[in-house]
Amino acid sequence: MRRAEIVAWGQPLEIHEYPTPEPTGTEVLVRVTACGICHSDLHIHAGYFDLGGGRQIRIEERGVKLPFTMGHEVVGRVERLGPEASGVEVGREYVVYPWIGCGRCEACQRGDELLCLKPRIIGTWVHGGYADHVIVPHPRYLVPFDGIPREVAATYACSGITAWSALAKTGVARPDQTLLLIGVGGVGTNALHLAPHAVPGRVIVADVDPAKRERALAAGAAAAFDPADPQAVRQVKEWTGGGCAAAIDFVGRPETAQFGLDCLVQKGGTLVVVGLYGDRLALPLPLLPLRILTLRGSYVGTLDDLKAVVRLAQAGKVPFIPVRTRPLEEVNAALADLAAGRVIGRQVLVP
């Protein structure tokens, strides 16, 4: 099998050959047919997350050793089952739920594996889908996606469920409320498509890229704003008649988070931060109680979230995001395009 690996943090990935692994126990060997490229892969590739003020979360210090294979948005065909694996069909394609925990702790037992303190996340903690094959530890993490293009289904494993989970945290409960989506790349676009099934209010967007704003309007956004415009906050408040009930920051920079906070209603608003660009936010603490603000983070989603998003897409209720497929050999060019902001929708590797 081939793997496109990080051999040195921040350096170009290299493709190496390895023996194809044999599944044991409940494991399933999956032949990768599509693997999405996520923005968080840029941080993993660099080897750190930026906490601002010179502080970092170093990937290697969390136990990830090189060489390492990224890729957590995986669709693949089942090739072989371990002796204790059952419930999936050899030869059938599935989307892989990658946010896998230890399987034994209380969080895992109640279905919140993303809260597990001993994760086995595919493409983040264990070798992922930038490869010909991947090992999935149990058949329950394989979700059928009949009727959905495999390249789109792959994006639901992260982009789709991240958007779905974030929408559920906004608290938007009335049609007269407005939700602001900041950043309409792959995850933000999925959120725009899923929003009618998750929140009853109006959805507006903000992005510095005019092409992304235009596409968001065509995809159903009620309005689009340029957050780099000094008048953008005033424009949002005028359009909404006082501010947004909630905002989701899919970028995660101090400027975008502050923009989201500034666009909220005077009291009772919610900012959900999803993006991982980094640095730190200076927030006057009295504003939290005085404005009754809610500031919360949101990270990916559960296996049930993946099944819910797939069902909506299979029912024809979710438009497919634009996807560009690229061979494994173009992985470094694809990462460079993502880092430079040249991607609309999602890039998907086809090994």
C-alpha cells in the first residue's frame, strides 16, 4: 500500500510503500476510494496549533510520531474483515467515522467519543486516509451512503458533522432570529446547506472573498457581508434590526471572533467558535455577564451526527458542496492551494 506521509513537520509529504495491513479482532481493512483534505490538516502538517503569545500545542508532544499519515474524511470499500468483525459487506463502500475514542470510558459508552481522553482518531492520532488503505477498529464506524457521490460523502465525516454540531449549539430557536456564518469555505458552506434543517431563523454570511460571498448568496444565504469592510458591523446590525442572535466563526482568528461578537444582539447572543487558525482573543470579562453572552467552542460531531447528515443528503435535502478531486500525487499542491485560500468547497484525494 502507499501512504503520503509527514516525514518532517512542515515539509512536503512523501509517498512511501508499505505492506498492506491485516485486520485483527474487530478491525476492518478499507480500501480508500476518496479522502477529503481538511483545514485542520494544515495545522497537523505544520506540527502545532497556535495559542497566541508565543504558545503552541505541539502535535508531537501529544504522542503523534513521524512518519505520520493524515486524512480523516475517508470513504472506502471494505476489503477484509477481522475474525471478530461483522455487520458490513465486503466490496461495499462506506464513509468512515474517524472521531474514535478508547471505546471503554463513560464518554465513549454514551456515544460522545469525541470527548474521550484517550482517542484513536483516524488521520489525527492513527494513520489516516492519505493512503491506499486504512484500518477501521470496528464495523460500527462504517456508515453506508448509497445515493451520495463518494467524494461528497467523504466530506461529511468532518466538514458535514462539524457544521451540524455547531448549528445545534447556536440556540437559534425562532424564525425572527438571525444566524451569522463567518467563513464560507468547506465547513461554512456545509453549514449554510444544513441550516434549514437545524435552525428556524435567517442565515447570513461574512467572508473576505467576494467569490465565496457570491456563491453563498446563490446557495441561499439571505445576505453576505465583507468583514474587512470597516462598516460591516454597522451593516449587519442595520440589516438584522439590532444584531444577530448567534454567530458561528468557522475561521477562528481574533479578528473573526471579535467580528462575530460585535455583530451579536446587545444581550443574550451566542458565539460558537469552530475554526482553528489560532492566536488569542482579548475579551473584557464584564461583558459576559452584562451582555449575557455565551461563548462556546464546537469540535466535530458524533457518530449519530454523521448518520443524521447522511440521511438528509440521501433524502435530497442537502445540496452537495463543490468538490475538486485530485490524485494522491498532488497532495502537496492541494495543501498549498488550501493554505493560500484558493479552494472553494472541498478538495478530495482519490488514491
